[in-house]
Amino acid sequence: QVQLVESGGGLVQAGGSLRLSCTASRLRFGARAMAWFRQAPGKEREGVSCIRWDGGRTTYADSVNGRFTVSRDNAKNTLYLQMNSLSPEDTAMYYCAASVYVSCPGSWHQAAPDKYNYWGQGTQVTVSS
């Protein structure tokens, strides 16, 4: 079955950086838009970033724009999220998701099953102040 496996999370001090990865298997990775979401305790899952199938277009949540960069390597079936200038507000479980579309869907930030049909198990990011 399809698997999405995130890695790269951890504990970092405020102002630091982390790079998350998401490797896909048994998925036509290069034919799907991919997204990063996060969920903090007691909060809803929120979209962080989305990237088109070819990496030619990206979009970000306002809260991370200018600090986070999404990229992908279709030859390696891998999605990345470079996170810089981290703050405690970025603390959350981070998930990658495969869209049912080749381009980021409208309202891409919504974790809806009609938009994303495969999810990873998540990687924890904790930012200390």
C-alpha cells in the first residue's frame, strides 16, 4: 500500500532551523501535488505549504511565509520542508499529504479527503524558547 514517511523533526531552540523530509512509496509521486500540514495539541490540523507536481508552483500559510521553503525531488520520491527562524508557535506534529490533484487544490490548506487521500504518520517538531 501507499506509504508516506516523514523524518527530520526534533527539538530546536527558537531561531533555529530544521529540514523535514517525506518519502513516498507505491505512489505516483511525480503526478501529485504534495503538502505539509501541522497540528498542535488542542488545535485543528492546518496547512503549512503546498507544491505542484513539478515543483513549479508553491504556496504557503501566512504564518510561515518567508521562513519555510517547500521543495521536492521527484526522482527520489521525496518532499522537503526547510524551516528557518523557528519560534515556539511552530511547535506541532508535522504531516505530509498527497493531493488527489496534480496542482495544489483550491483551499489547499484544508485537510479534506476530497483534496488529500494519503497521509504520513507525522514527525514532531518542538521549538523551545
